[in-house]
Amino acid sequence: MNDISPATEGWAGLVNARKWHYFRGARSLCGKWAYLGTAMEQGNDDSPDNCAACRTALAGERQSPTATVSDPPADAGTKGEAK
């Protein structure tokens, strides 16, 4: 993996997790893990060692910088309505 430095956001490998997870603050983007350390890796987002759910959430955020992980899709609630 790339540069590991003190940060509040980045990839971290936990001893009891099979994959690396992306943390923002103390919570992983997949919502399954908490991490209180500060050694997080920046970059290397496409590694096969990374959690697929964290990778997907991060890619979605980077494609739409104004959207957050909890934002519903733009067409939510319009299913079945005439266009």
C-alpha cells in the first residue's frame, strides 16, 4: 500500500478484518467497523485488498462531490410515475 501517515480519513487494515476499510473519522464507509487509530493510507483505492462496499461508496462520492453516502438517488420516489 502507499503512504501511511496520521490522518482523519483513509484506508486502514485491522487485525480482525480480512480486508482494508476506508475510514472517515472513526467509522468505515461500509458502516461495519470502527477505528480509533490515526495511521491511515492515502491512495491505492482500487486494491483487491480493500472492502468492496467501502470502495463503491468512495467511488460514488468522488463522482458526485456534492452527494454524500446517505443521499438517496435523484430518481428515488418517482418509480411508477408518468414522466
